[in-house]
Amino acid sequence: MKTRESRYFCWFPALLCLMPSVVFAAKAVVSDVFPTAKRRPTVELAQRLAAVTPPPPLPPETVLPFNPVAFSQPDPEEQRALEQAAASQQALVSAPSANSSQARPGATDREQLVAIASRIMPKGSIFIGNEAMLSIGNQFIKIGAKFTVSYLDVDYILELTAIDRTTFTLRLNGEQITRPIKSAK
């Protein structure tokens, strides 16, 4: 039978064998970074390679693809389209309306449309398939539909031109206005 002293005696030589490995492992750690004198040529080479030299100036006749000379001037086709749109808008404004009872003295179509549209309170919009409808009162109005609205004892014919999730657009005699869809609670 083993005694307690014999157990300790058995472990003692094993500990003596491990002692030298612990002493060698405790040596000073060698750094991965080289001393300054040895690093200096590498740093100087890196600085020379990373130096930015300005490019030589371009000749004055060079055309720059991302900043052409006449870039800030309007495109002639776009200018013609704007002039045509302004002319057609002027023709709509100056032409007598089909229903002369719609025109109130002293108020433009835009002013009338703003006043009328502020009184229209849709309940919401409904999208069935690709077709959008605006719910006003008990009516469902589709895009492109014309409907009559009475304002100050005068009947106005409005056209619903657009609907999206939060707004709708109305037209009166060429003038358009976009309004938010507010739920009437």
C-alpha cells in the first residue's frame, strides 16, 4: 500500500523536469518591430513612392469631357420646348373659356382652383388593380373623370388628373393643383 509520502515523492521528480521549460519560457519577448536605423530606408522609400506630383497643365485647346465649355447654357431643343409650352399656356389663359359662367370677375383660374380645392375633403384613395379612385363623399372618382362642384353659387367642372397614396391632383381650365388626402374624421 502506498503512503502519502510516496505519492509526494513521485510527483516531485515530475515537477523538477518541468521547471527548466518554465524558466526558458520566461525569457524576454523579442519585438516584431525593427529598430529605427533598420526601418529608416524602408520609410524613405515609401515616402518617395507615395509622393504626389502635380500633373502637367493641359493645353488650352483641350476639350474636357466632364466640363465642356457650353455646359451651363441651355440645350436648344429644351429651350424650344419651354417656349412652346409657354406659348400654349398663354393661349389657354387668353382663350375664352367654354363655359363663361365659370369665370368670376377679378379671380384667375388658379385662385378659383385653390379656393375650390381647399373645400374638397376626400376620405381616401382606393387602388383596385391598376386603377386608382378617390373617395369624396359617397362617390368614387377615377383618374381622368370630370365632376361638377358648386362654389359661391357657380358650378365648376373639375378634372381629377392624378392620385397617389397621399395626394390627388385637380385641373380647372388648364390650371392644376395637388392637394393632400386627409381623412375626414
